[in-house]
Amino acid sequence: MGPSYPFRGGISHYSTLLFKNLKKTRTNSVKFYSFKRQYPRFLYPGKTDTDSSHFPLRDTGIQPCLDSLNPFTWFHVGIKIVRDKPDLTIFPWWVAFWAPPFLVIIWMVRLFSKTKVLFICHNIVEHEKSRLKQAVTKCVLGRGDYFIVHSEKEKERLIVLTGKTRIKAVFHPTYEAFNPRKIPQDSAKEKLKIKEENILLFFGYVRPYKGLSYLIQAMPDVLDHIDARLVIAGEFWEKKRPYLELIKSLGLEEKITIADKYIPNEEIPYYFYASDIVILPYTTVTGSGLVQLAFGFGKPVVASRIGALAEVVDDRKTGFLIPPRSSQGIAKAVKEFFTTSDRDAMARRIENEREKFSWDHLAAAIQAFGKEEGF
């Protein structure tokens, strides 16, 4: 289960890439029941949840059949799974919104089949959390048999929340699928109309927990030592005006580029190949999908020392770990990267560690649960 094309975003990409990789070893025994509709318009903070890419990430054999607002489709999907008699049904978990359809489907699967349920937890409790969401999450995840998380901290959090122990912590796989060919940095900069030699990239949806304001506040210190440009590429999921006012108050209008939009797949390589380093100043975090996107392009990162980021980034070898909510920490790391770091050595280290973040490891972890049960 999970989203796929025509829906956009990290969970959709993740689910599709996982399906592709599971098919390599399980061939026709893997089915993907996807969504016909995700969210009602008034609940979705972006402009649209559909993918406008000319080259979307998709795969044959994906069946769109679940409508979040149509309970008949919940029962229909449950019936399909029961008839399939699978050994394992895999659900993603990232927001409490999906609790009703998932509970119905799992209830049917439990009642009428012997299939086991595996949750891949992108977030145990979502970023904008509440007591209600935590209770709903506990209710849903309490019905799982197996779990995969992407950090040891999330594993500990899941044990505390549910008491479950059949959990594997697996590194979030890398997104090399978005890097089909190398683009010279000069060509990428020309495409984006950027002239500065040194480029910092903030990529992805702008949301409160992403810590963008701390990065903007770090820029005056950075610019006192380095001629650089900050590129902010991603759709704003909160009010944009406070950021624009902060940029203006610091006199940074000529040194920051904002692309307030969902970046389609074919444009992603230009942003990463134009940049030298990717900044993730998150204040809270669970998974590390954006780190893996950066690593897929061979780019080091500056990331807050929290959650999965602290487990994935090798400090001063594949990037820099900094205290959260620290503009001073961001500026210090950026200055060190551009002035004293061995940037070629960092790139080689990222390349050498790429295998550690392969999709094969995730597929093997899923199949390991199957070996425990004999399927």
C-alpha cells in the first residue's frame, strides 16, 4: 500500500522505488495497491498534490484503487488483499490522516487471512504532533507485526509507544533515480541563472520544523567571509512573508534566490549540480530522505545533530553536524567547508558509502522478516 504517481513527494517516490526493488527478487509475487485520491483540498497545504514532472517516477503494475474519502474503496482494497492471500502486506506510516482506511483494511486482513502486517514508519508521530495524533498512531501501529524505521531513535520511540519489539532500523535508501546523468556545475548554474562561485542549497517544502530562518540569519556571517548565494528551492507550506521580511531586514535580497514551487523531477539535477553543499537546519526530524537525495548527487550536507541526521551524516567526512537552532553553527560549518575542508575527499567518502544506503538493504530487511515466519 502507499502513494505513487500521479502523486508527488518523498513518500510517493519512496514507495515506488521500494516496489521496483522488491520486484527484482519477488518478480510477479509483489503487488502495489496505490491511491486514487490522497487528501481533500482544504487539508493539503501545497498548491496541488499531483506530480507535474515530464518524467515522473512510476512503474507498471501499480493499481490505483484507494480513495481516502470513499470508505467503499477501503473495503474493496481489503477484499482484494484477502483474495490475494499474501504473506505480507506493507503499509507506510507518516501522518494520522490515514488511520481510518488503514484500520479498516488491516481489520479485514486480520479477520479473513493469515497475512502479516509490516509498517514502514517514516514518522512515528508526525511533525505537527498532538495528543490525539499520538493516540491514533498508537492505535494503528499497535496492529502491526513488523516494523522498519530509519533511525535507532525512532526504534526507541516506537518501542515506548507500542511495546512492539520486532523492529529493524535500516538506513533510508538513497535517491539515485533522480541522478540519471552528470551535469557540469557551470551548465547547471547557467540554467538557474546563478553566477556566484559558491552555492548553498536549501531544498524541499518550507515548513516550520525545517529551520530555514536560522539559515537565513547565518548568511550575513557567511557573506563576510565568502562570496556565496543561497538557493531556496521548494514550495512554501507556511506564510512566505516573514521570510521575505527577514531577508530584507538583513539586506540579503541580492544574495538569495527563491524558487517557490514544487521542483519537478527533470529540474532536480540542476539544483543539486549547481550547488556545493546542501543545508538541513531542521529543528526536529525523523527520517533522512533529503540527506540521501544530496548524497545521491555526491553533495555533502550541513545538518542538525538530531534524529536520523546524526546517524547518517559522518561529521566532517560526509558533511557537518551542528547544534539545532544555531545560526552560528550553520555559518561556522559553511565557512569551514569552503575555506579549509578537503572537498574532494568528502565527495569520495560519499561515493564510497553509497552502497550502505542501497535499496537492496531495505529489501533484504523486509525479506528477513519473511524468513522468520517461513514465507
